[in-house]
Amino acid sequence: MENIEKMSYAEFKEALKKQVQEKSDADVEVKIIPILKNNQTESENLTYTGKNYNLFPSIRLKEFYKKYQELGMDWCVDAAVSILGDVKKISKDQLIGTWESAKGRIVMELVKRSWNQERLGDIPYKAFLDLAIIYRLKLCECRSGDVVHTVTNEMMEYWNITGKELDEAAFANLQKEDFMITDLKQEICNVMQVPMEQNPENDDKEWAYVFTNRRRTRGAIAMLRTDLLDAFAKAQEMDFFILPSSVHDVLLVPAKNDENISKLRKTVRDINEDTLEPEEWLSDEVYYFRRSTGAVELIPE
């Protein structure tokens, strides 16, 4: 039976490492490694290393620490051994494939350029306003989400392709991805599990909408689907402010003549500081979609 008193995070990660090692094969070593993530944040991950393998799963220790607090140490050890046990020895061609096999699996992601300078130094990207479009290769799909690998300069050399070819393949795949625009009021009601009140006196055009992909993961890339933004803006007969609520979605706020831009910018920064992990921040700016141009603009501060 486990002790009632819970370990600190520092104690937990060392204890998990030790117990997973005890239950693992002799030809692998359990290690804790730092992984650079979005916005120069680092994630501490538990992983295997071993000379007989070259593809190792890893586990985010902070997420497993939350599981430990809910489900206990035994659950974490068993789950870690199961996940990390899927080690492989494969060739580079099996991992990333030829360009012909890979180009249909290239996806785009948006990050803030100024917050990711170190990360952007080793990977191909395309500037978009104050953001950067980076490229990811989908390796496989599972219930918990896609397994992806950030496209590097080395991978482009292996494929023998140009940045233009990479961007064109990713943009073609973006057109095939499913996106949705939903009423923010309904989203809030769904989270709170309460019915949405129908009030004819409320003007829906004064509210906001959530724009994301069907998977609701890294869905802020919806900002690049100007065809969908244009169709929605024309249907609503108004332009929209775009608030980067996270890397997973953006908010569309109907534009009014008396809109306080400073207030909107404060809303974005409050969302970042109060509700998101730094890794999930997309930007601290406000954007605008204009029907007359069909383009997204950055609103200067």
C-alpha cells in the first residue's frame, strides 16, 4: 500500500526513474532528458536509451506527476514501462520516408517568431506577420493524438527539396484539414455542462466565436485558412478581430466602430498569463481579418 503523504515532483521523478529501470530489460537505460518546446520552454521527459535501438518514446514527467497525484505510483510505473517499451531499431528511410511518401503527411503549425529564435535556427520556417509557420511530419495517429516530428534542415537535405516545395505540400494538406467555427457561448456551456439559454434580445453579432481544427490540437493554424474566414465574415456581414487564445485555437470577435484595441490586447495577455502554460502561448498581439482584402493583418500597438 502506498504512503498517504505524496512525494514532491523532484522526489517523484527520481523514484519513477529508479522503479521503471528495475522493471525494464537490461539492454536499456532509463534517463531524464530536457526537450526544447514551444516558446523556449523545456519539458523534462523520461525515456530509454540503448545501443540496440534508435527510436525511443518519451514521457512528460510533469504530466505523469499529475497522474501520480490522482492514481498513485504503481499506476505511473506500469504505464511508463508499457509506453517506453515500444522501442525500435529502424532506418532513417523507415522513420521519415522518401519525399513522395512524406509530402502528404506534412502539416503546418504557428509559433511566435520572437519567442522561438533558438528553436527556429535549426528548422525551416516561413514568416507570417509576427509569427512563424513551422512544419511537422505526421509519423502515425493514435487515440491520444498524432505522433509528429518537427521537420529539420537535415530532413530537407535528406529529401532533397526546397523550402518552396515543403511549404506547397503543407499548404495543400492544410486545405484538406477540417476546421470549425463555433459560438463561444456554446463552448462555455459545453464545458460547464449547462444548457445554453436562448435570449432573442442578445445579438450574436456582439459575441465571439472559436476557430480551430476538428481535433482541437494546434488548431490556431486556422488563421491561414483565409478562405474560411472570408466566407464566415461575408455571411456575418462584418470584419473580425482575431485573438490568439492559444496554439490550439483563436477567437473571432466581431469588429465594431468603437472597439477598444487596448482592451482586446489585454484580454489576450490575461488569457496567456492566467489560463495557459507558457508552451501554449501563441502570441500577445491582436489581428484583424478585413473582407475588402481577404487577408489577416497585425494590428500595431
